[in-house]
Amino acid sequence: MSPLNLDPWTATLFLSGVLVFSTLVMYLIYITLSRKTSQTSSEYSEPYIGGESASAIKSVDVSVRNLFWGVVRGAGRRLYTFLRDQMHNGVLNDWGVYMVSYIGLLTLIALIYFMR
């Protein structure tokens, strides 16, 4: 009996068996290779810090973006609370209308500016 003349049930069972067998073989290969490469050097236990070793960094510095966000969050807390509580109603279409209106306003300002 050649594989081309198999009935559908036998072909399905045969192909399922081949897939299970090949998956099992690939899993065994993965297991054997992962045991060899796991924790072979001390590099894996050290944190990755932009290609530098952990001892190269003496102190932790705060980035300018984080400082800016702290100032904005502290100074704009009342504005954010107002926008969140009074103006936000949870409808996504309102956000789209606001954005289209804002872009339209910016376009109108740009047209007036460049048409002078």
C-alpha cells in the first residue's frame, strides 16, 4: 500500500503520528541543548547594563525626562484632575472629535500664517 492510495482516516493517523514523533524529537533536542548552554559562564548571572559591567556604574543617576515628568505631574495635578473628572466621560468618539477639532484648528492657524 503506497502513501498516495491511503484512505483519509489512515492518512490522518499516519500524519498525526509523524507530527507527534517529529515534535518529540525536536523537544528532546531542545532539552539536551538547553542543559549544555544554561549557566555556563558568570555573564548570565550579571545584569545587562548597556554593554558595561555592573562595577562600571558607580551611582545611579536620574534622567532628565524623569525629572521633567515629576515637575509636570506635580505642577499639573490640578489641571489633570479637572480634565479627568469634569471633561472625560469615557466615550471614545469624544476623543476623536476633540483630536479632529484640534488638528483642524492647527491647520487653520497654519493656513492663516502662511497665506499672509
